[in-house]
Amino acid sequence: MAMSSMRLSSERGAVLIHVAIALLGLLAFTTFVVDYGIMWVSRGQAQTSADAGALSGAISLAFDSGTDFDGAKLRSQSVAKANPVWGQAPDVAIATDITFPPCPPGAPGAPDTCVKVDVYRNQARGNPLPVLFGGLVGVQDHGVRATATAQVLVGDTANCVKPFAIPDSWTEIHPTPKAWAPTDEFNKYVPNGKDKGAPLADPDVYVAPSESSAGTGYSLPGHLGLAVTLKAGSPGDAIQPGWFYPVRVSETDTGATDYKWNLMNCNTRPIGPGTQLEPENGNMVGPTKAGIEELIALDPYASWNTSTKKVEGGCMAAGTCARSPRLAAVAAFNPDTYAESKKNGNTLVTVTHILGFWIESINKNGDVLGYFTYFPALATGSSSLTSSASFLRTIILVR
């Protein structure tokens, strides 16, 4: 009995030792789970911040002036810092952390249209992640960083194209060679008299845009922000830059009702170079005026700044819309083939490229005042047009 009492007395406290050892193990495990978990959650948040910053900068380059790199940096920094990493804005130095490097090998498109953003939440930048249990095992701080690269791509096809078709610009030769002006007429055949319809000896010249050249058509940067007044025309009118032809953007369109609907809404048919569009019967002045007035009323406080060539105010500035309904896409057509087909009784128009068009106002005669600008493309990197000939842009993350 005495031996048993001595054995039990010597083993007192053994359980406490085991519990203490287990607690140390659990504490170490908790440190791993909690602090390592904070790091991985923060890593994802940092990547979101970098992605948002890179995309924002690329959007700024694609749809603003195209060359405002300082503005793109400011927008990238602002958006990146607006995405917190574990409850705190990451550090993004505008001078060193937002750059415009060549795009990664294998990325589609031109090599100089990328925006790279690096974000930091770490010891080196003075904003490390919090350590909840790591201090107990000697870990005093930890951090994360992330990087993202977005690319601006040129496209040639868009949807939401309004039911307008305008003649592309050309080289003015007849009757006198001179600089092209919006008041000129495209002349290929003798318009009147006994020789009506005969080819002119000195016709105006049109060269369609291509993968290697802008041709004679509307191009960048020269025509970005160009003020244009579109006046409703009909297939019998002379081809002038200021005239537009009401067209059927869908193969099922049948008249004024569909025409006005396409003014007010987004027709999802992809339209790009080579698409043929059928003109509407008549000039559609009434439906144009009614439809454009209702379209402007959807975003009445937005306007075009002729100095910066950008949209100001309205729903985009307020953050209530991604794209103003007044930012439209219109089709430019080949005036040469149109003049030839019209002579033969065919009034189909052949699209050469799509132009972004800001709808500023409409007057009592149905004339639409607007400005050429950029518009979102459908294609992602496969364009049949050189970048100076395309007003269409899209954005992708490449790294």
C-alpha cells in the first residue's frame, strides 16, 4: 500500500505537462492557420487591387485620348488603392509601380499597349499585415505584393451600331485637287448631261483602310474629336460626308418602328468591315428626331469637352452607368463601291470600319451633331485594321 501511494504521488502533475505541450502545439498550429490565412486572403485581395488598377489604366488609354499616360497612371493608382488589402489601402507608388512595358511574349496585339500595376502591403512599404499569434513563435510581421498587366487591343467589329451609315473620307481630286473637307462631294461618274454616268477622267480617290494602312478613311489621331453634323439623306442624294443614310442594321428590320428601336437600344448584330447594309426607304427624319431626343434624355447632363476630347458629367461620371447611351457606334461605308453600285441600281452600302460617335444634340431639322471617338470592340485582338484606322478598342488581362 505504501509503494502504491509513493508511485501515485510521484506522477502528480504529469497531465499538466502534457496539456502544456499540447497547448504549445495548438498555439503553433493556430499561428499557422490564422496568420497564414490572413496572408492568403490578403494575397487574393492584393491581386484584385492590381487587376483593377491595370484594367482601369488600360481603359483610360483606350477610351480617352489614347496618349494621356499621366492620366492613366492617376486612374490606375486611384482604383488600385480603392480596393483594400485586409482593411487598408495598398501602397502603389505612381512613379515606380505603374508602368507601360512591352506586352508579355505571346500576348496578342501591339507590343506597346500594356499597363502594369504593382501593389504592396508589406514590411518594405511600411504597411505590413497584422500578426495575431506569430509573435509568440518569433514571427513579428509579414506581407504580400501582387502584379497585373492589362493590354489595349484594337478591334474591327462592334454591336450596338446605330442605324446610320456615313461615307468614309477620300482624296478630293474632282474638279480640283485639294484637301478633303466635309462640304465636298464624292465624284466618280459624270453627274448630268449627255455623258451622265460615264467615268470621270479625274475621279475622286478612295482607299479603304486595311491591316497595314488607314487608307484615305477617317483615322486616328487626326479625326478623334472631329465635329460632325449628320443630315439625313437618301440613296438618290450626292455622296457627301455630312450626309448619313438610314440603314437596316438587322436583316429583319422592316421600317420606321425598327429603325427607332435601333436608335434607342442595342442591336446585338456584330457589324464590321465587309458587312453590307440595306438603306431604309426614305430619309427617316421624323423617327431620327424622335429617337435621338429620347436617347439624349436618358443621359441629359453629359456633354463633350472639345479641349480634352472626352465626355464629362452624366451617368458615367456619377458611376451609375458603364457607358452612356449617347455614346454610339456608326458605320462608315466605301463611297467608291457605293457610287458604282448606285449607278447599277444597287443601293447596298459596304462597311469599311466602325466609328465611335458621341451624340451631342439634334436640331429641329433632324440634323445630329456629334464627335468621333472610341467605342468598345467585340473582337479580342484579331483585327483586320491597323490601329490608326480603327476607333474600336477592347481590354484584356494578360498577366
